[in-house]
Amino acid sequence: MAISELLQKELEALPPALQGEVLDFVRLLKQRALQPSGSAQTWLDRAWGCFPEFPDRLPQPPLDDVPRW
């Protein structure tokens, strides 16, 4: 069985909301594959999922809004 057939079988078993998340992840992987190899951020950014193109990343508040003590 080809990988695409296995993926299709697994996707069909998931609820529609999770199918959308899988699609987002596949698009993220495709986007990363198209980037030049030297364009990746630091290993810490990759490890913590801090890529700005990640689909579910929350926006960072402006630094002016951070309370100062």
C-alpha cells in the first residue's frame, strides 16, 4: 500500500476538525521544504514551534503593551 493510500485511510477515520489540522500540518511541511536550507531560524525556535508561518501560532502582543515594573 502506498503512503498516500495509508494517509487517506487514516484521514477518513478522523473527525472533520482533525482532518483540517492534518491538512494545516501538511501545508506547513510543504512550506518548510520549499525554503532554502539556510533560511531556518535557530534550533530553539524550531524546537518550540516559533515559526511565524505555523498555522495556529498566537500573535505576539506589541512590546509597548508589556507592563514594566
